[in-house]
Amino acid sequence: MTPLLLACACLLVITLGYVSLCAASPYGDCRKCHGFGFATKTDRKGRTKRGKDCRRCKGHGKRIRIGRHLYNLWLRVARDGTDTPAAAKRPAPKG
């Protein structure tokens, strides 16, 4: 197998794996708070306590994956670009 063919096969496997991950689980853990939804702090005795809510995920702990976000944008553009035949072809009421 040539190196070019091997590289293409690896890229295809990685891409299909990420697409299936985005389809199965569209939300991933927030990278800043690691899915907690808040920052952890320690007090003077060294015990961990809850900090402020995470600003990135707004305290939810989950963020939408980049691939799923791009897919949602693509769907929105495709939906807005097509006419709905029932509403577009219906004549205006006379009155």
C-alpha cells in the first residue's frame, strides 16, 4: 500500500469516526470546566469548593461539538434557501 493511499484511508477513518461521534453525541464536555459547569476552588484548608459558573457553557457543563454546529448551520442555510411549495404557491385571499 502506498503512503498516499494509507494517508487517505486514515483521514477517511478519522472523518467518519468524528461524524458518527457528532451524530451519536452532539454535546461534549466543556473544555474550560471539564463538564462540571463551574470552576473548582480550594479554601485555606485545601478542601475543594464550588466556584463561579463557567462563562463558556453558562453553567451547563456541555457545549455543542464543532462538527455538529457546522452541520446545524448547513441545515439552516439549506432550509432557508428552499421555498415551501404550499405557502409559496398559494394565492392571496381576495377580500
